[in-house]
Amino acid sequence: MAAVVVRETASVQPETHYAQSSGAAIAYQVVGEGETDLVFVPDFGSNLVYAWQSPYWREFYEDLSRRFRLILFDKRGTGISDRHGEFATLETRMEDLRAVLDAAGSTEAIVLGANDGCALALLYAATYPERTRALALFHPSTAPDSSDEIDAELRKMREGWGTQDYMDELLQFAGPTLYARGEQDRIWFANWERVSLSPAFAYALNRAHFETDLRPVMPAVRAPTLVLYRHGSPTEDHALDVAVRIEGARAVRVSGSDYGFIFLSPEIGDELERFVAGEIPAAVPDSVLATLLFTDIVGSTKRAAELGDRSWRELLAQHHALVRRELARFRGDEKDTAGDGFFATFDGPARAIRCAQAVVASAGGIGLELRAGVHTGECELHDGKLAGIAVSVGARVAALAGAGEVLVTSTVRDLVSGSGIDFEERGERELKGVPGTWNVYAAR
């Protein structure tokens, strides 16, 4: 293995802190004293210690910290953050980001995502509009890719990760500008990836990236959005497509033509500062991205007639108690209870599915059969209540489910890539009162 290249600089590395999130310690740093917070969501991997030993990342961070109060972090499973446990889903990583911002004392921030980090930044901005000052995306992607070529490349990555030959090949694609500068930069890049990601996490993170489709989420973004792209990059078309899908987004071309390494465009800080200075988001968001869970009892009318009013009320009380117990366990927010049905929201779809499965299983213990539906979509806010077509979709999907089933939409399935949840395709369905057809899946 080649020796680690360390280039000394005069600046002092900032202090590293840890935010606790769902049993994991997430490393973060706060740099600068600007009036506006900016959190940087890094590319596939990062390492808060090694980054400051590179003039590339150091100069980029220092430039941003002169303009903003900069918050940096290593995603779960990368860098110096905890790596234990299973691969973290996009939903879990969004929770980690919120935990970091809470620990840093940030209530509102510009969220800057680079490449793979754009998915996390975008999902956070749509889910927490009240905490997002603005959204900036450097080369985001759109449609998922599950082709045979991608599968072959991922297998090759799993086998070759960390070797100089494979890292050279990866650098030629992601950063040909660095590759052309010579051996020192090639060795630096290889070591950067080695200290950022293990082979298993590199494989899992890239697979999740290729399988995730955030196009249904993009219209839910209400924060002022800046899409940064390089002309001639392999993903230029993807970035421009994202800018079209997010209402009011502004696409700005920056210098260079590489796919990766945001620091290769030195004007990024200027563009961010200029954009934020001219954009003021609404003080109170009128919509929010949410995951909706609907449950109800199958055959409730017949069962009530069999038991009689008093016994049915007692059984219904047990049902309500177990549903609320599972909602509390999975951090769901009860929105409405009508008769034998529940409507709840979650800030992530994987937790909603697992809650639904737990509710269905628990109900069997008291002799009830439940069904559930889960959908993620943009909801309108009216006096603190959720409304809009997404609510209708969730309710209609639940109505399609049979006894003991948890049905989800394709949006939900795409957002939980890497969660370990399997799905069985149920085909395209028409939903009463909802335009078009919807692909529905059963969570197993």
C-alpha cells in the first residue's frame, strides 16, 4: 500500500464533537462565526481529520467558514463517525443530520449537498422546511439505475475497493483533473477513500445511491434552491433535470467539467453567498414532506355485531392502546382517530413501515385483523392539519390492503433502499378520487 500523503498547513484543525443519534455517535465540527449557518452534506465518503490535512478540502472549508458558520460532519458509517451495525438508510442519515444540527445549536441552516449527499440534503429540506434557510445541490442525480452494467460495476467496486489500481480507475471517472496532476494526487485520493469508507460501506452506499429515486420528492421542496453543475460532466443532464423539477430552482454553471470534487470550482462560495443574499424563504411553510400511515380493522362492523356494544368498546380500547404504543415506539405522530382507524405521520418511510408491521402483528394477539397503507408525499398545512392529494393517496392505498397486509406506493419503496425491507409487486392500481394509476407494493 502506498504511503499516506500529508501536506502540512498553518491552520489549526477545528475541535471535533459527537452528536448522539439512534445509538450512534456522529462526528461533527463547527467552523467560523458567520451569522448564517451552512451545513455541508458530503459526497459518498468523508473524514473530518484527514480532510484538514489536504489543501483541497482545507481551502474549500476555510473559504465557506469566512462567509458562514460552517457545520461539517461525517455520515454514519463513514470517516470517524460510528461504523457499527447495518448500513444506514437515507431516512436514518436524515435523522443523523438533524441530530448534528441540534447539537451544533442550529435551528435554521443552508443545506449544501454534493453528489451523493444531494439526496440526503434534498430529503431533509423537503421534510423540515421550517429549518431550511436554502438548499444548494452540486450535481444531484435523478432517476435510479439498476442496469446490468451498474451491478457489474458495484461487484467490481466491492472486490477492488482500496487498491491503488481501482482507485486510479475511479479517479479517472470522478476527477480526471486530479488524476492528470500526477502520482501525489492519485495517492491522496486513494487514501482519502480508504479512510472514508470500508469496502462493505462503499458498496452499500453506492448501491443505495443507484437504487434511490427522489423525483417524487422534489416538488415538495419549498426552500430557495440553487443547483450547481459543470458543463460536460457525465451528470450534467441529471442536474439540470433536478432544477426543472424543484419549483423556482436556479441552475448555475460553475467552472470545470469533472463529476466529483466540489472544491475544484473555487467560485462555489461566491455563488452561495450571492444566492442566499437574494433569496428569503417564507417564514411559515405552507407544505411539508411527510410519510403517512393509515390503519383500520378488517371486518369491524361484523365483529362489533358479534361481540355487542360493551365488549366491542373494550376490544377497541385495547386496539387503540396497542396502536399508540407502537406509534410511540417508532416515533409516529398521531393525527386522527376515526372509529377503528388511525392516521399518523412519520419523518421517514422505513419507520412507518415497521410500525405498520408491528401494529398488524400485535393486533393478531387480541384477535383482530388489521390492514395498513403507507405513502410519502407533499402535504398542505392548514391550521396545523395535513391535507392534499398525498393524504388521499395514503388512505386509498390502505383501503386496497387485505387482512394482515401493509401496502406502500412506489415512492415509499424507492426511499427505503438499503433498509432490508422486501416488497412484492401488486401492479398498477387506480385510487378512487386520485388522478392516474399508482404502482403498489406489499411490504414483507
